[in-house]
Amino acid sequence: MMAIRIHRFGGPDVLAIEDIPDPRPQEGEIVIAVEAASVNPVDYKIRQGGFLPEDKLPMTLGRDVSGTIETLGPGVRGLRQGDAVYVMLSPDHGGYAERALAAGPDVAPRPARLDAAAAAAVPLAGLTAWQGLFDHGGLRQGQRVLIHGAAGGVGHLAVQFARARGAEVFATASARDLDFVHGLGAATVIDYKAQRFEDVAHNIDVVLDLVAGETQTRSWSVLKPGGIIVSSLQKPDQEAAAKHRARGTNFRAHPSGTQLVEIGRLIDAGEVRPEVSATLLLAQAAEAQRRLEHDHPRGKIVLLV
């Protein structure tokens, strides 16, 4: 099968198209015939050498896909050959390929409202948003949340999840994306270049930090006592948390078929829609990573297989 692999760390030029053996499912695993794979920041960070040691190479990049089940390994229950599915893959199974190996419990039926490209845009970003808001942030109906980077792959889904949960959503975005984020359900959208978000957002229960750096540091002042900063990037300063009588945590999303089923229900109910800014062919993975890294597109970029 065709796959996009790296044998060394570096720029987009290290991505190579190769013919590799088809995956064979073991106990509890399935093989998915990939129709689309999404491109995430973790992909180019791995490519640059930021996450893995070199002895893990070569590897196939890509953490989420949509497609149809081709082969079922022993012990898989509740799934059938030919089912349309979507999934966040474990780190050792790449999705930039014609076929991908996944653990059965991580896989969920593809939402009926979505085509393959839109479905591929959801798993990693959606689970990051879901777990950040609800598992780590404990966001509940009637609370206030501030989402930084609200027009991006994770952020635009987080805005919709929070609104669907009944939270009041504050969000930061660039000037070009203000109307887009407001249309997703944010009550207040702040142009982070033209306005200080801490002058607008107050008494916040949860800050979902998808930006880090100075933005995270400035976010302590908007929290109410007992509030929390949840970051998908850097660990919040615990001394600052104590000073502001608040909490701070960081996390990495993990695969969950159960949560993808919940997200799929919201999508099919019309509560949530993924934004796909561009689709490219699998062989154009290097160009897709260049765009994501340097252009900061709205929503997601997806590779068609």
C-alpha cells in the first residue's frame, strides 16, 4: 500500500511516498481502508523531531482517519466489514496511508451527515476539545469558558461543544475569523491583536488554552476563584495557580470510540459541524503540512486517499 513516511526529522521535504506492506490485524484490531486523513499540528511537530526519539523511525504520520472497515481481527465485537467509521489512531499507527490499523474500542461509526473528508477532520481535534473541556475542565451548563485559538482545528469544535453543553462562550481569534467564530456559537469573540481579552472576559470558570506562552500567563487574571486553565500545550505554572486561587493542568488527548459516538450524535443532530478549509491528495502531504504550519488555516486540512 502507499503511505507517507519519514526516515529522518526535518522540514516537509523529509516526507516520502513509499510502498509498504499492508497492516495485519491482531487480537482486537481492525484494518480500515482509508478514504481521508486529517493533518494536525502534532504531525509536523513529530516530523521536526519534537516528540519522538530517532530510533522510532521510520514511521507513517497521521493520527486520525475516516474510511471503511476492510478486515476484522479476532475478538472484535460490534463492528462489521464495510462499516463506515472514523477514529483517532494510537501514536504507533499512522493514518497517511491507504490502510490504517486501529484498536476496535477506539473506532466509532462515521456520522451520517458527514462525508469522508469532513469525518476525518473530527477525531483528534474533537477528542482534544471534548477531553479538555469536560474531562479535565469539568465544564457544565451555565458556566463561562474562554477558548483561545477558537478558529483552529480544536478551537472551532470546542466552541460548538461548549455552546451545546449550555456554557457561555468567550473566544479569541484573529480579525478575519471573528464572524466565523461568532457563527459557531461564541457569545463574545475578541480580536486578540486589537483588544486585550482580559478587558472583556471576567469570572471565567474554564480557560481552554490552545495557544500557550504569554496568552496562558495572562489568562490567570480572568478566572474566578476555583477556576481552571486547561492546556493542550504547556503545563500551567502551579505557583501562579495558587496565587490566583485557581487550578491549572495540561493533557494529551487519547483515543476514545465512546466519546466519538457522543460527538457523532451532536453532529447528526446539527449541533456541531467540522470546518474543512482545504482538501489535498495524500501525495500532497508535504504541502498540507506547510499550509498548516505557516498559514494557520480556519478549521482543518484533510488529505484524500
